[in-house]
Amino acid sequence: MLRLKSLATLSSFKITGLILIIIMVVVPPALRDPYLLHILTLGSIYAIFAMSWDILMYTNQLSLGHSFFFGLAAYSTALFNSSLRMHPILAIIAAVAITAIVGLGLSIPFFKLRGAYYALGMAGLAKIATLTVTAYSDITGGEEGIRGITPLTTDHVGNYYIALATMLASLIFLYYTAEHSRFSLIFRAVRDDEVAAKCLGIVVHKYRLLCLVLGSAFAGLGGAVYATYLTIVNPNAMAIIPTTALVVTMGMVGGVTTIIGPALGAYLIVFLDSFFRVAENIRLLAYALTATLILLLLPGGIIRYAIKAANYLIREVRS
Amino acid sequence: MPLLEVRNISKSFGGLKVIKGVSFNVDKGELIGIIGPNGAGKSTLFNLISGVYHPDAGSIIFKDEDITKMEPYDLVKKGLARSWQIVRPFRNLTVEENIRVAFYGVGFKDSLSERNRRLDEILQMTGLLQHREQLAKNLPLGHLKRLEVARAVATGAELLMLDEPFAGLRVDEIKGLMHLVTVLHSIGLTILIIEHVVRSLLELTRRVLVLHEGRLIKEGTPEEVRRDKMVIEAYLGEESEVA
């Protein structure tokens, strides 16, 4: 397990974070490059999604079907907006509420599942949901999906700021909950040994439920913002491949159970994906190889090395 | 009224009957040992009492309340805590944090200063004060065994169930831990202890239960147990040093 505070003093950690936030707020809009803004907007949306996957890992819930929540919220937003003519902001709120409630409901069938069984159960759920939205084409548009979702704004900079602000708010909330709230200690105990935690009075399923509801709600937030940004949603948003595969890669490349790591992983993977688009024939291979190399060469994820590098730089600047 | 009453409990895993109609009582303030050869069902018995498993038949009464079907987290809050034969520390938490989990688990309503005072007291008592900031995964076995006891004590337990606390320890470590058990008993804790280091257990306790193939074959003072023919045949015969 990686504990961020053990790698960086709090002050240098805060300084690095603040510098990064300032750069992200100021630099991309100043460059006025629509493609760069698009990549960063997608990166921010996927960062929310990756952090939502990571919060589940705090209580050992490896989800291989997390795209279910992302896609459910994306479709809910699309349907609320296109069929019920709901304002996109209200559609987003309603979609997030629905995914949170569904997450709560799923805690019942998933109550006793652990490890590979839990992971496969979630994967099965995502598969069933993907087949369902594909089959009911009169409501969901089938393979084509739903088009014409009202965007929150058509301005590139506006979209970028919306995604960035949502990502930062999610990051602060999830990071505080997972690392600094009174739940933090219990999450870490449950992750290390559920049975021992139970025998010290910890009602383990309560904390697993909390993580599942948070994970589904924030995946829903990512999915809902994704739908209003791209103004289209299709079954891929819910599918294990590519969407769950993408979020798991982001989490593992970034550094599991760190919240910030998966967010960084999301930006990196989105950048890599767009970078390799110049060679479309070998894009998937190059992308998969790079992700594999990162996993092999940087065990624990890029966050560990990013913090070490930041600490080194700050020490150099101070001296 | 006994603190704990185990009434005719049985437990099977598939076709294997591991506990067969075991009954015994534990009075408040007692220090009782449980011995038996490997596979006798000692740890299963602890798992049944602590709610990790539930018995197929029989009942368990703690402080006059039927706890047979209760979950471990509820039992801890009622004053029943345990340690593990194979240590189960929260490896990525410090010693201090491991103990704080127990405070959270039982939901202590004390002030922060009171909790800190209690934490220091437990660390001092268990000899872990100097290691409070160390991650559990970096501790040697002797300290981990103490941490197991420390966490159980931190729940505010009335009945402490220690599962082979001396297993795998050096002689000096066993002596230190035996002293800790004596101290805990002297401050009023009721202690039920499973042990394979029979000599140590017979020195420590006034009453011993002997399990063999899931049955309670003898209950008595260490002296009575030492001399029992059935116990010698089933178990002590193998342990030449206790004869």
C-alpha cells in the first residue's frame, strides 16, 4: 500500500498540488488549442471515473464492471435530456442520484461476494447492461446510441473548466474521505484484513457499502458529464471493453488506493491514446505496450514516482 | 452465574464433524487453558465463540445473553475479544493505528485525550510503546503477538480469548508474554487461552480443558489433567517434557 504522506511532507505535497492546479487552470485555455482542450476535458472526465473506481479498492472491491455505472449515468442523462426535456444540469443530478441508488441496491446481491467472484459479478452486470441497451433500440438507440444531448456549453474553454472543476471537487472530496476522514483508518484496516477488522467491532459491510455508493455516484458523475460533453452516448460507454478496461488501466498505471494516482493515470492514458492515433494501425498495440511497460517498470504506479520527483524539485528550488 | 456458557455445541464442515457436543462454563475472573492435539478443534471452538462461525447445534451464552448467532462485531461490543493463532495485524497500519481501529470498532465515546491516555496505557502495558509508530508489517513475530493482545485489550473486553499466543516464540519472549497474561488477569480480565506450549499453559492456569477429536475429554486442574490416563494417551504422551 502506498501512503502519500509517507512519501512527501504535507507542505511539499500541497505546494505541488497547488502549482499543478494553477498550471491546469491558466495554461491550457491560454494556448487556445481546441484539440489540447478536448484531450484535457476528456482526461478530467476519465479522472473522475478512475477515482470512483479507486475508492472501491479501499475496501477490496475490485470491480471489473465499473463501466456499468458510468454508462448507466450517461444513458440516464441522455434520456432525461432528450426524452423528458430536462435541463442538462438537472439531468446530471438525476443521473448521479440514480447511479448512487442503484449502487446501494447492488450491495444486496454483492454483499457476500469477495475477490474474483465480486470482480466477475460486476463484469457480468456490465455485460448484461450493455446487451440490454443494445437490444432495446427503440429507447436507447441500439448500437447507434442516443445523439443530440444538450451540452452544458459549446465553448471549448467552458467545457474544459466544467470538467476540471468537477474533477477537482471530486478529487478533494474523495481524497479527504479516503485519506483524512475518520473512515480512512477503517478503510485501510478492512483492506488489510476483513475478518480481523470484524473481530475488533468493525461492521465491515457498512464500509464496503459506503465505498460502493461513493464509487457508483462518482462514476455516475463522470458518465453524466461525459454524455453532456460529447452530446452522444452509445453502448461502448457501458461496455467492459473498452470502458472498464480503460478505467482499470488508469487506476493501475496511476497507483491503486491513492485517489490522486488514478486521476493522473487517466490524464496519461488519454494522452497516450491520442498520441498513438497518429499511427492508427499500431495504436492499440503501442498503447497496450506502453501501459504494460509502466506497470512493469513503475510498480505502485506513477504517483509514487511523481511525488518523489516533485519532492526532489522542491528541495532543489529551496536550496 | 458464569460469564460464558458453552452448551452442547457442534460444528461440521461438509462431512467432517469438527466439534461434537462441547459444553463448559467460564466464570468471571478465571484464567482457563484449552489444550489438545492438532485438529482437536481448539481454534474452531474459538471461532464459534467469537462469532466467526456459527454452531450447527447447541448454544453459547455470554453474560446471560444468547450469542449463538451473533456476528463478531456485535460480540466485541458486548465484551468478548480474541487474538489469532496466525497473527492477523493490519500490516499497513502502525502499531498505534492498529489499536485505534479497536477504539473505533467498539465506538468509544470517550474524549480524545481519554482515548490517547488509554492508548498510551495499553502500549505501555504490552511493551509496544517504543514501536508505536512502526508499521505492523515491519514488526517481528514476538511484537506482533503482543499487538494481537493489545488490540483485543483495547476493545475493553471482559473475556479475552487468546489463540496460541506463545506459538513460534523464543523462550524469553514466551516468558514476557506469560507475564503480560498474568498482569491482564490480575487487573480483572477473564482469559481463555489455547496453547500448544503445554508446560507454559499448565504453569499459568488453574483450570484446563482438554479437547480431542472435537470432544471435551477432560476438565480439571493442571495436576488432574497431567495425571489423566485418557489425556496422556490422547495428547500428553507426545509431550515428554510435561511428564
